[in-house]
Amino acid sequence: MKNPLAVLEGLRRFDTATVCNVLEITGLRSKTEGYADPRIKSLFPKLSPMVGFAVTAAFRACEPTKGVPVYQSLVDQVGKFSDLPGPAVPVFQDLDDPATAATFGEVMCTTYVTFGAAGLVTSGCARDLPQVERLNFPCFASGVMAAHGYCHMPFHDIPVRIGGLVIHPGDLLHGDANGLTTIPLAAAPHVPWACERYMEAEAIVMDHLKAGMATPDSFAEAMRLMRSSLEKLGDELRTKIASEN
């Protein structure tokens, strides 16, 4: 990906639902793939979209770590952030089912903010919510739990499954109040441009409805024009992606 930081800045301008709309018309994946299910929720939905590259790990808290320093994995993890083409997003699959304790809290999130991470995702739980919220650090989790148990990271840099979504190391993530999605790297440079065009197409219908003069026939025509615009956009988007691959 050329100019990844510029691409990421463009992606931050749009919400995750609009990004998903655009990805649906790329033809790169099924319309029911590539995003997390409702188990994964934004803990701070008023924050701007999170955009960054996944740094994956497994998490476990149900049993002692047998002499492994709890925070050594955290030190090793942040040391890898500089290898990425943009901000990191630590992503944890909680291996305990149900969750035994919180995956993260104030110390971990403060560490990640210090080392430039864009946010955090876990299939497990969170804690220290008031303190973490003050960091303006987007976090996604399945729930909240008060203690951290025997927290440790037994595996790193592996594919993980988060809310039904498989995330690989280095995957580009986009998340906000609407949820979490991956963005194929081949499509990423074109998504901001396509989001603008998609919103323009939707505005054909939205502006017509807001004008207060809609009839069933005029609404049908507005919908036809929107669909035509989106079909054209899909063709242009697929051509742009194919030309670079």
C-alpha cells in the first residue's frame, strides 16, 4: 500500500457502516463476511473511528502463568509496533470460555497510547472503564469484568477469532460505534474516495425524502437513480482495484 498514513487518515473520515457499504460493492468478499458480530461492542461509541493494523495475541486468565512474567508479553508486543506501516491495534482472542477476567485495563491502555496504538480489540472483557475513557482510546470488547485474574498472553502473531471474525496479523481494521470490520489491503487506498461517492448516491434519496414532496412514484425514481449510481461506482471501484493487482 502506497502512502499508508494518508490512506488511514482518509479512512478515519468515514464511519464503519459506510466503509462496509463500500466493501460490499468491491466483490472482494461475501456481503456477510469481514465484520464482527454483535458480541463485540465499542466501549466508547462517541470516539472517532479507529483505524490501524492488527497485532494479534491469545489471552488467558484462568490459571497461573508458571513463572512467566505477566507484563513481559506486553513489553515484547509494543516492541513490534514500529514494524507496522501505521498505528497498531492490539487484538486478543480470550481463550477462556466464559471469560475469567478482564483482558485489559488502565495500565495496558496507557502503554498502548504511549506507543502510538490506534485502539484495542478483544473477544473478552474490559475493566477500568472511567480511566481508559479519559485516554480517548477506542476499545472493543464483549463485556466488563472487575479483576484481571492470572492474565497472560500464551501465543502471539497468530490468526484470532473475534466475534466470528478471523483477524490475521497485519490486517487493516476499522471500527466505531457501528462495529468492527477488516478492510482488504487491495481496496484500502480506494475506500475513502468510494465512501464520498457512496454518500453522494445515498443523498439522491435522502435529499428527496427530506424535501417533503415525495410520492410513491417520485421515491421509486429516486431509488432507481441511486441504484444506478451505485452500480456505476461498483464498476469503477472494481476496475481501480484490479488495475493495481
